[in-house]
Amino acid sequence: MQGALTSLISATSIISPVIMTSLFAHFISKSTSVYFPGAPYLLGAILMAAAGIVAYNILKREKKKEDYPIKVLC
């Protein structure tokens, strides 16, 4: 588990600067129709909200599994 998390962190450390700087450069260039230098922050907020929704749904599903009582045969 620790190795999988470390590899995901490494992958995002490589990919995210490229995506965010490209997005920033696009929205501050003179050829763009919309000047919005906060676009990388908006994308980050959208991705965090999506991750929060996924985590909420998974945790809600796991809690439903715990609600069922375990029958002990004595």
C-alpha cells in the first residue's frame, strides 16, 4: 500500500506541474478569449471536489456494510 501511494505521489509530482503551467500560460496569453489566471486553482478545486465525492461514496458504502449485525452462534 505504501509503495502504491508513493508511486501515485511521484506520478502526480511529474504530471501536475506540466498541466498547471500549460493551463496558466494558456489563460494569460494575449491570444486567449478569456483572461483567467486563476484557472489552475479552479481545476485543482474541481479535482478535489471530485475526489471528495468519490471518498464520501466509498465511506458511506463501507459504513452500510458495518451496520449489519454479526450473528454469533453459541
